[in-house]
Amino acid sequence: MKIAVTGSIATDHLMSFPGRFADQLIADQLDKVSLSFLIDDLIVRRGGVAANIAFGMAQLGLTPVLVGAVGADFADYRSWLERHGVDCDSVHVSEVAHTARFVCTTDTDMCQIASFYAGAMSEARNIELAPVAQRVGRLDLVLVGANDPEAMLRHSAECRERGYHFAADPSQQLARMDGSDVAGLIDGATYLLTNEYEKSLLQSKAGLTDAQLLDRVTIRVTTLGKDGVEIEGRDVPRLHVPAVRDVREVDPTGVGDGFRGGFFAGLSWGLGLEQAAQVGCLSAAMVLENHGAQEYQIHRDAFVKRLAESYGDAVADQVRPHLLG
């Protein structure tokens, strides 16, 4: 299965606050917020939603095609991704801008306050998907992840025009889009992926009920944090997959990207939606147990063992043949 993953490619600057953001906020003073948090540490990691998802797929044996825009400072990052199995030959390199930066502080409740500097990402709007498909032979699925908003709209429009199946994953960029842009992004998507809050925001902006949303997309996937994931489709009854058991929470950055990497890897193997979501939940848990979105490694025996412990031997037996030893 040939999968192109479009979206942001960035460097993550991750900080930890040894308290609760909620304790620092005064309900009747939110219009005058002016806060500074003294942090415990700073960790710089590789990130960006497209790169994180592609890395996750590659950890599971796929060779995803990464599509996005970066700066000339991407050389070391490219080497890392290619060494781990990601195809980076369709990444656009800017001549004037640096690779994007994500700056995020996490509190003890795993709540986050973050800022994102686009940098070279704004040039992603110049990328066309047809040459990518021509280079790799075909595109079975295009994941349209958080990116320059114009790039996201261009990619989804090109998918509709050329008949590529696509997954709409607006994520953080919902805050930058108005209702018509949101509708234009998701219309005709095979999959729509959001977390619970993003689903409500998307429906509010686009003015869509649950039923109307499912008229526009084939399958809706909503991640629920510690409560797992919910899947529903036009011809798919509502399905709930619980989260993995016994997870040690370290850093939530990139957890949703980990789920997506595992979920689409599972679908590429021919698993059903429930089993693919179980693989996604375990991949997400492995991200959560590390600082940074690409600091985990999947080893077949350990991965299959944890999968069996949470979801049973049947799915573990289905997944084992697809993983390298």
C-alpha cells in the first residue's frame, strides 16, 4: 500500500512545568492573562505531524512517502528519517526559510500550551501530488495532515480531482480555518481523524451535525485520550476501542500521530478497523512513554506481547507476520 503523508515537518522544543496550568488561571480574569511558567527542563526533538506519522509507519515496516516543506537545516533530520525507512524524496527544501519550530510546555496533568512557527512550511502550498504519485508508481492513500492551510486545501482538492483516497486530519490547524475551509478540506475524505475536542470544534465551525458529517466522509475516527478511540462510518456501526493497559505517562507530544501511524499501518496489512485501531492505540502508548514523538522503537516480540495483553491473542497473531524480528 503506497501512502503519502503530507503535513508539518518541524523541530520540537519540549518543556515541563512542575505544576498545573489550571491552578494559575483565574476564571474572571481570562481576558487579561499574562503568565510566565518557570520550567524544569528543555528537550529538543524531531517532530511535525507528517514526520511523526511517517516515522510511526516506518517503525511498523511500511515505507511511507513524506510530503512537506523544510529548510536547508533539514539535512540531519532527513538522514534520521531515511535511516528509519521513510521516503523523503518528495520533501520540498526552501531556499530562504528554516524548518518549522514547535514550542510546547506540558504540566503535571499532561495539559499543554504550545506555539508553532511555520517557517518553510508555508511553501508546502506549492507542492503538487501528481508528481509524487508518478515517482512512486501510484498513491493508494494520501493523509492530509496539519500543514500550511492553503496546502491542506490544495492537497484535498487534488485528491478529489485525481481520485486519490485521502484522510483528512486537520488537527491544530482547525484554529486557523473558517467553516467553509473546514468543509472544503474534509469533503469526500475516506477517513476523518480528530480528537474529541477537535471534532466538536470542526462541527461548530462547519455547522454540521453528526449525521451531516458522515454524509461528507466515509469513516470518522475520534481519539479519546485515556478512553481509547471511537470509530463510526456510513455503513460502519459505532465502534469503541479502549486504550492500552498499564501505560506509563511521560510526554503526550505526538501521541495522536503515533495512533495514526499504527492505525494506517494496520489497514495497509488488511486488518479490520477495530484491529487497526488497536495497533494504533499501542503505537500511541509507546509515544506517550517517551520524551518526544520519535524516541521509541518497536520490537516485534515485545509489541505483539503487549498487544495480546490488552486486546487478545487473535489480533496479536494477525500482526506478528507483518513485523520484522
